[in-house]
Amino acid sequence: MRKILTIFIGSFLLGTVGSLYAHRGVVVNNPVDVIDPIDDFEKSFENKVLSIQRKTQMDMNVEAPRALFYGTHNSYNSKAYNGSSTGYVNPDQKYSITDQLRLGARYLELEVHWTVGKSGRKELLLCRGDKKHLGCNPSDRPLTKGLIEILSWITALEHRNEILLVRIKDNLDGHYGEAFKTVDEYLGPWLYQYSSACSTQITDYNSMPKLRDMVMAGRRILLVSDSCREGDPYWSRYFKLNFFLTSRPKDFPGYPDCKYPRSAYDKTMVYLYNTAKTMLSAFNGRKDDVFTDEGIQSMLACEVNVFGINEYDSHFAKQAIWSWDVKNRQPSSGNNERCAVLWNNDRWHNRNCAEKYRFACKDEKSGTWSVTSGGGSWADGKTQCNSETGGRSKFSAPRSSYENKKLSEAKKSVGAESLWINLTDQMEKGNWVPGDGDKRK
């Protein structure tokens, strides 16, 4: 939203007429465009690409543990809610939950306490405190306020293909029944019900859903919590125990080390978060632990797939792009460029489907990427991959930044510059999906 606030003041003392302009109550000499950063992001090319990237993962039916859930740490704890009688001390976020979602956050954290609220009675509050609720304030927002924001966003038609991962950090003093009843009252129709009960064991990968299946079922919210309420059938069915491998930017070495073995990434989700502002840093001006642009790209290349970022804003939002070459405005709007290549800079470009390149092939059993020796038009990819690998590999496109990295390495190892990948928008312009019906089962 752009607003121009103009105040014309007659300068009668000087005998002249002048015009002055005000912005946020400060008089300046020229008109000022007040740009809403959320509106500006939503209209940006980067936001368009992020939407395409998420939609492509959904169309590929990527398993939820392999999908990217990029979002915010202590999402509820925002200065956006600070008022004359309410407010979070040393807040973690700038924007409301609604605006975090508008900025592309798809992972949210809600710390819920059963403690004294404004009414003087105990209720479910969103607050940052310890197990005895030290740190919570009766003026902190109730859980229902946060759920209403999520509900308003998830039900919007333009978000019908979007999936959220919501973590409940539970300090409920046993009041799980009240907590689930409240969550179910607002979000029930959109909650995914797991095929196995909540367990203290490492989550069974096969019990986790796939993205397109969730969208088709209309169950587009995954819940995790910090404990299993054994004996409570509802909590147990709708929540998974927080099974993240957790680290922080300052402790994470990045690609290719990646801190954890590949087998760990194959079995669970890796979560990185920061607390860039602490009570100490508020006094000494130091940020203890921060995400950097380069660091985020290296984390994505490892297949870190859950991010909890403090002070999340439009700049951080744009760093989640790992696929299309946004610096070169890809994908472009060219009418005759309807097929995707992994370009020589290891980002995706759209090109004319009749151009000649080699092909990206993936062995689905081992996950190994290879590059054909022969080339052709995009339509030849299925046949060429099948022929050169004896049917072991198929014409494919990367499902994650890690896969994109491994394909890029395979491309370099054979001296290739650009490769066809199995993505096209020939069926519907702007809707990039695997070709030849190759959506993941």
C-alpha cells in the first residue's frame, strides 16, 4: 500500500504560500511514499518465485519431512501486539503472525502456557516462560488470538495449495484436553491426522504424509509438540512429538559437512533457529546468533528444512529461494519458453522446449543423479534417460536444494553446462510441474 500524506501550510508570516509534507508526524521538504513492506513483498517477483517453488514441491508430492518449512522462531512473540496495556518484553518478531504468513513463513511456533490471564483465572496464553510460567504476564495474548490469525489465512482461496507446520511448545500443566479442544475448534477441519499415535520414539518416516495428498484431503496443517500426551487419543493422533534435530547458525558448518550424517536427514527433519536478541545483547548491542544470506543457502544445500528465524522480514523471506534464477528474472514470461533447464549457474531457467541439451536422470532407489551423454529436445528426456541407464534412472527434476546441489555436481563432473530437467508449464502457463504425468505417487 502506498500512501502519500501531504499537508499544505500557508506561510502567512513570510507573506508567501508554501507547501510542506508530513511523514509519521515529521515535517519534511518533499513528498514521501510510505511503502508497506508486506504489500511490497507480496507484489515482488521473489514472492512469485517462492510460490512457484512451494507449488512445485506440492505437485511432486514430496514427503513432508523432505519439504521446506521456512518460518519464524517464537512466532507469537511480536512487537506488533504491543499496546498501552499489553506487550511482550524483548520480542522475537517484528510482525504479526498474519504478516509473517504473508511474508512466506510456513513454519510457526506457539508457546502455550496454562497460567493466569486478564480474567484472573488460569487460561491458555501465548507467552515465553519456564515450566512454572515465570516470564508470562496476565496481559499476554490468549491462544485463541493466534489461532484466529492462522484460520483467517489458511481458509483464503489463494492459499488453497499451501501447507503449514505448527509447533506447539506445551507448558499446559496437564490441561491437554482444553488445549486440543481449543485448537480443534478453530483449525479442526484443516488438521492432518497421523496414521500412527504420538510416540517418544523417532518418528516413523512412512507415517508422515506427502504434500499433494494433504492438499487433496484438505488437511493442510501438520502439528508437532514438545511432548506426547499418552492416553489422550486426540492429542496423540493429531500431534507428533517434536522429532527435529536441532541446531543454531553459529554451530552449523554448512555444506558439504552438514553436521549430521545423510542417514539422519533421510529419517527426520533438521531444524535451525536463532535468538538474535537476548536480554544481554539488548544492553551491549551484540547479536549472539544470526542467519546470513550465504549461510542460509548453505543450510538449504544440506537439506535443512525447518527454519525458525528471529526478526523475520522480507529480506529473510527471499533467502528461501533455491530453485529459479531470480537475479535473471527466471522464470521469464516468454511465450515459447515452456520447459526448464538447470542453467550453467546451477539455477533454473525456462527455455524453448525444442532447444538441445543433455538430460538430468535420477535413480529413484539410490537417489543418485546422472547426466546423459546424448542430448535432444526436452520431449526426448524420458526416452534418453531410460535408454542410457537401462531403465534404472528416469528423467527428473530436483525436489530440494540438496538434490539440486547433487545434480549440479554431477553436471560439472561431466563438463556439461546446462541440462534439461523434468519441469514444464506446457499444460498451464506458470504452473511448473513434472511432464508426461510424472507426478510422484
